[in-house]
Amino acid sequence: MNITIKVYLHVKETNFYQSGSFPVLNSDFKKDPDWTAAIAAYEWIQQINKNMGDSVSIVQVFYNEENDITELVKKVRPII
């Protein structure tokens, strides 16, 4: 299944907004939709950060329009 993620980020003294549709496992989403969305958002933000070549700060993150997962996304850490 796909979810829509909207991110509001701050980089290089500028705020910007970006949105996109991302695939997630249906079984994971049914178990814990917020955490599953937070992982997808975190991975996308890491890609944005890599492409920007600078430190990106998270302002707000939503999935499927009204679900605010900002604090969850800030808690996600890479698996080593």
C-alpha cells in the first residue's frame, strides 16, 4: 500500500515543503501505522539530506494528510 507523506524542513536558513507517495508493507502498517509511516518519512528525509549536502532540520511531518508524526520521526535511528 502507499501512504502520502508531507515534510516541512529547514535547511540553509530556508524552510521548505515537500510531499510524496511512498510504499509501505500493509502488514506493518496494520500493526503500527504511525511508526511505519515515521520510518518511511525518516528514510526519505535522509535522502533529502544527502542530496542537499547540508544538515536538514525537521519542522513537521504528516502522513495521509492529518496524522502528525513529527516527534516519532525525530526518534527514528538508523539500524547498524
